[in-house]
Amino acid sequence: MELRQIKYFIEVAKREHVTDAAMALHVAQSAVSRQIFNLESELGADLFIREGRNVKLTPIGKMFLEQMEEAIKVIDNAKRQVREYLDPEQGIIRFGFPSSLALHTLPSIISAFRERYPHVKFELKQSSYRDLISGVAEGEIDMALIGPLPKQEKKVKGDILFTENMVALLPSDHPLADKPLLNLDQLKDESLILFPKGFVLRELFDNACSRLGFHPKVSFEGDDIDTIKGLVSAGLGLTLIPESTLVDSLPRSTVRLPVINPHVTRTVGIIIPSERQLLPTEKLFYHFLRDFFAVLDKFQN
């Protein structure tokens, strides 16, 4: 069994079409067909069901695909490890992050790191809270910036980098906009713009409201920070969002107010896999992150 055969097999399985796979691989269709035939002959089993120009995996083909995808991950990881042991400052970091940390926190981290290590490359993936956790756990990404830091996840572990307040964002013509700050229970009769149910930032807010004995009145929902800020800017309601999303600027026609009684906060941290060691370039970035925010915390205090 050759590595080339495995890669051809995976591409055909993914696309369910030999011609499309050949185009993606930049080889002739006949070469792909021949390698698949040789692989099936060696295994003594049909991996695909042919349906005209399309193909579908057989049950044994599906099992074989899962194993081969894992094998390719191991091979690619081994190649990376060799390259990075030779020179950690030339490696690649596959890094995940949520939309709520994309505007200010992520660019600050990356730019500071690249000043010190300009030749390290990043493969960045923006994703949802649960997808970031599963991405690290399953090896699709090396580590992720996340907020709040998850607890008791089997295949990931993490460190808190900082804790930030959730703040209210209001239309500038709202009756509460001239207040110096807000109590959380002042929002109980307001039209709120929040993340949908199932989002971790929505869960933080719902839990805080529940402790005060009320349920938020949600008029609109948005699945990213920019959407929510845009709806507030349009005068459609209020929201509670992480303070870091408003560091550089406020949306037009809005004001930001602290919220107390209680303070609603979230932890922001870095998660890494708990079942494998970090590669040299990953270690470099991981320790940089911890030092970066430790220094920042001392400066702010």
C-alpha cells in the first residue's frame, strides 16, 4: 500500500467523483482510477460502489476511510514534528478562535508574536464555542483561544489568560443611555438583542438574569458580534457583549455602559489537547500567550 494510493482514495471518497478528484489532485483520471483499482486488489475488497460517473463508499470503504484519515494525520504530524525540531521558528500553528475575540484580541496577539517570530505561519479558523473544543480534541486545530474557558472536557485542558466584563451596548437615544452605569435588573423590561439559545455568551446572560429572578425579553437574535452591534446601532434594542469587542471603537449612534449588581464576566483562555504533547512551534506560541497576558495584567494593575 502506497501513500499516494491512500491520498487518491481519500480525495475520491470526499468528492464521490473520480474526475473531480483527479482535477483536485492535478493528475489524470486514469491515474486515479488505476491506483484505486490497485488498492482494492491489494485489500481484496471493494471500497466503492460505482454509479455511473459517481462513486459511493461501501461499508468497508467507510471504515477504511476513517482509519486512513487518522493515518494521514499521524504522518503529517510526524513531518511537522521533524521540521519544527529542526527549527521551531519556521513552523506552522493551526489556531482557532471565536468571533467575539476576532476584532481586537486575536490581532493583538498575532501581531505581537510575529514581531518576535516573523517566520512562523498560522492557519486560522474562526468557529463556534463547541466546534473549537472538538477541533482541538480531534486534532483538527492545535489550540484555540476561547471564552469562557471550558471545564471538565475530557480531551482538552487550558489556562485562563484574562477575565473580562460584559458591558451593555445601547442606542445613544435610549432613555438609559445617559446613566453612568446600569444594574442588571434594569434590563428586565427592555427589548434585548442576544445570541441564539445554545451560544455560550447567551448562556452567561441567561444565567445571570435567572439569578435575579427574570427572563430576558429577546426581540432579535444574531449569531455573531457584528450582527448584534449593527442591530443595536439601528435602534432595535440593547445587548450585553464582551468589553473587548468594543476596545477600538463604538458602532455609530451607540453608547457603552458598565453593568453591576451583579458584574457579568467571562474568562478567556487558551485550550490545548490533553492527550498529546505540543509540538515545538506550538509550545513557543503557548508560552508566549501566557507571558503576554501575564505582563499585560501587571501593567493594567
